[in-house]
Amino acid sequence: MNSETNLVTALNLFTKRCLTLFSCSVVAIYLQEEGNYTLYSISATNEEYRNSFLQKNSTKDFQPNTFELNEREKEWVLPLTHFEKTLGLLVLGFSQIDDNTKKLKNFLNTVVSLTSSFIFERQLRVDALEREQALTLLLRGTEILVQSESEAQLLSEAGEMAMEILFLPGGFFLLEDPDGTWEIRSPFGRLRQEMEWDWRTWVKHYISKEDCFRRSTMVHYLDIEDNPFNWERVWIHPLQTHHSGVIGELWLMNTKEHLSDKKQEILAAFVRVVGVALETMRQKEELTHLANTDRLTGILNRQGFEQRMREEMASTLRRNSSFLLLVLDLDLFKQLNDTKGHPVGDMALKEIAQNLRSAVREQDIVARTGGDEFTVILTDICKKEESLQVIRRMRKSMGLERYNLGVSIGVAEFPSEGRTYEELYRLADQRLYRGKNLGKGYIITN
């Protein structure tokens, strides 16, 4: 047995030899897995004995607690234990019971002890190997997660890792939005497949049941039913970050089985990795947002605008389209600050920024790029009379009259009038100041 590297092969060799050693008709070994006994090896002197044994013991609930021979069943059910840990059972079946059979007890004590030690040692090897493989995947996966460019990509990669590490058929992330609502994110495994079954509606029924567990820091499960995959249980693990605490949960679909200590250990390590990667991603996004946002008005600043404009230039060329760059400078703003004070000036800038944002489409870009200077990109539009009407309506919506202000606007078209950020911005800026020199309030397009 010791020369065999595979546990099942070694146990098959053992049960075959037991037939001769103990004059049995059938020998079987069951090992305990997830709280149940699983048949690992069986040997019999003929098929009739084998089939009879399997039929008799297919649903039998073994309750071994002694080494006593069951003469009525003509079998000996022997617990395999190691340091009080139950590993499984050795079952010897006999065609008949005689005095020699009854004398086997002392010898069986030794055999059971040696066999238990062998099984325990092999299971330790398997557990160590599985842990090593899981940790290797975690380390490799950690590199992938920290390199993700978005939260959606991070969660998608994490879902694939979960299936590979935990050998489960599917699941999803349930994350808390900034407004406090909980949203299903990044389903993976079988839940990504196209199917008629509306699993999102189905799972929301169980999410409502889960409310009593919300923000729990412990792994727990819900029993589930009514699904085409015959899943009977969903394992739920809280997703935590260092600064925010519980921000969501990882839901893992499973059959109705016990979550072993080994799987819980691997799952906990996996969720910690995801939590750290997610927190890092959100901190990076927050820093990027702060770096690209004007503190006073909440819209893009010059740095953020330049980045967005370069992205829009590339996108516009791919679409074979065009856009208009507008550079706006408020007229009489210095006079407002001098007469009403800077707090009123700040209030005017905030209102004008929000009015501008509301006056254009969602896909258009608005930024504050100077003290009283704003820039706007109107996407998928070119310089025609219709576009001038759009700009006039936008100017009217800015709410300038409330503060006795005006605005001068310089306009340049991409890509027909400039194919680089610097070239296009310089042209629009030149037209802006030509308008201001003409007497303010002008829209200059050429």
C-alpha cells in the first residue's frame, strides 16, 4: 500500500488482500466526506456477493461505535479513527460466521489502527497539495486583480477565480451602492449563460430573506429550491474592506453539502484578496476623481477635461464623426467679484456650471478650465446653422442675467480645423478673445 501514490488504488489493493486474510466474502472501505460516508473501495469473491452488499448498504446509515461482530448481518463494521477523528469505516462481510471469525478481533484492532494511520497520512498529503494549489492560484490571481482597470473587470476576474479555486458551478457578487441599495454584480459560471430561466428574479426572493443577515461578518448559507440546476444551497460570504467594513457579499451556488474547514479557509483567503483589491481600486478611482474634478463646481477641471477630450478625439475618429469645442469666458465677472464679493462670485460659478451641465446632453463634456472660463464639447455635431442655435439655447440656459453677466464663446471643429488637443484649443481660444475684443457677448466660429 505504501508504494501506491493514489489513495483509491492503495485501498483497492488492501480490500482485495483482506478477502484472503480474513476469509471474507466482501470487504469495503467508506471514507467520511462533508459529513457523509462515501464508498472508496470494495472487493468481493464474486459479483453476487458484491451486488448483494451494495444493495443492502446503499442507503444504510452506519453508526459504528464498537468492534463487536454483527452476527445477524454477518458483517463487521469497524470505525477508522485517528486521534479521535473519524475517518471512515472498514466493513467485512462473511458468508457464514464461525469460531475463527470471532477470534479475529485482536488482529483487526492492529489492522484498523495501521489502516487509519495510512489513510490519515494520505489525506494530509492531499489536503496540503490542494491548499498549495489554491494558494498558488490566489497568488497568481492577486496579480491579475490588482492590474484590473475597472471594478467591473476586477469582479469578473474574481468570479472566474472563485470557480477555479473552489470548484463551484457559479455565483455572483451582491454589492452596496453609494445610495444604500444592494445590486447584483458580475454573475459567473452557469449564471452567465443565456437561458430562459429568469435567475435574477428568482435570486431576489432569497436576497429578501437574507436581509436578517445583512452586514454579518460570518459565512453562512441559505437553503434554495426551484432552479433548473438542482442547486440546494447557496453559501454567502461577506465582502469586507479595511476602511468601509462590509460592503457586499459573495454568493456561491452549491449542492447541499457541508463547507469543510479546508474550503472555508480557502474561501476566507480568497475573499480577503478580493476585498483588498476592491478597496485599492476604489481608492484609486477616488483619487483620480479628486484630481480631475473642480472642487468649487463639481465638474471637470483642466486636467480632467484634457484627458476626456483626448479620449473623445480618438472615439470621434473611430466613429468617423466630428465635435465642436467651445471655450467660454464670462463677461463682467471681475466686476461682480469687486462689487458683490467673492462668495457671490463663487455662488455664480457653481450655478452656471450646473446650468451648463443640465443644458447639454449626457454624452457632452463640461469643464471649468480657469477662474471664469468654461469649456464644452458638443459631440457628434459640426458647424452649421443648427449647431449655432444649439449654442444659443445653451447660452440662454446658463442663468447669466441673475448676476448681470454675459459670456463670449470661441468655437472650433474637430477634426476639420485641428487634429490635436493643443491645436484645437488654441484656435477656439483665439476666436474667444477676438469676440471679447469686438465688444463681448459674441459667438465666434471662424
